[in-house]
Amino acid sequence: MSIATISFNPGDLEECKRVVTGLQLLFETVHGAAATRSLFVERTKSKHEVQEAINFRLVTAQLESGLSVEKFAKKLAEKNKTLQKGQRHGTTGSINPDAIKRQIGRTKKEMKERGVYYNLASLCEEKSQEIARILKDKDNSQ
């Protein structure tokens, strides 16, 4: 059996679709439909898992920004207004700062209930402090 090599641009969604379709066909030929289906189903996230990941990234971005939830939500809503619907940030791509603020609040509550929020907040604080030190060192060297 030969080894297959794939080269593609992961930033091009249409190209990604072609590659995934090609892989599915290749796997079906080699391993059969049932094995291929189970392979792709195991790796595919549910709609809820995707939304949860987007929400967690939203909270992470807010924490890393160092801004209050209110300021971050307002800034993100303004940025979302300049983007096409599919490119907006957050699960719904809202342009309403109050909706973004509520989403961050709900997600933080869920993260706290799971015990992951404080670890994330601590990591973001450490990262912010490291960035501040680097910037300070850069200013002092000039």
C-alpha cells in the first residue's frame, strides 16, 4: 500500500470540504463504510459542544483583554458590526453589547460550576502580567 500525502490551505473552507470528502472516499475504499462513518462521527463535535467552545473562547478573550465585561462587550459588538455574519465573534455574532454581556455572564457561571473558571482566570492574569513585563522591558531598553 502506498502512502498518501495531502497538501491544502486550511484557511479555505471549500478546499477543506474537498479534502475531507476525498479522505472519506479513500477511507471507505480501504476500511469500509461502517469504519469510516464511526471514525468521522467520533471526531465531529455536536452543536452544543461547538457553541460551548465558542463561549469559552469568548470568556477567555474577555479575560485576556483586561477589560471589564461591559467594555469588552461594547468593543466586541462594534467589531462584529464591521464583520459579515459568518465571521462575527460569539455564538450568535451579536452586535448588541447587552446580549454579549449576558452571554459572558452565563458562560462564566457555567465555568465556575464546573470549576474551570478560576484556573482560566489565573492563567489569563499570568499571561497579562508576562506581557506587561515584556512591554516594560522593551520601553526601558529604548
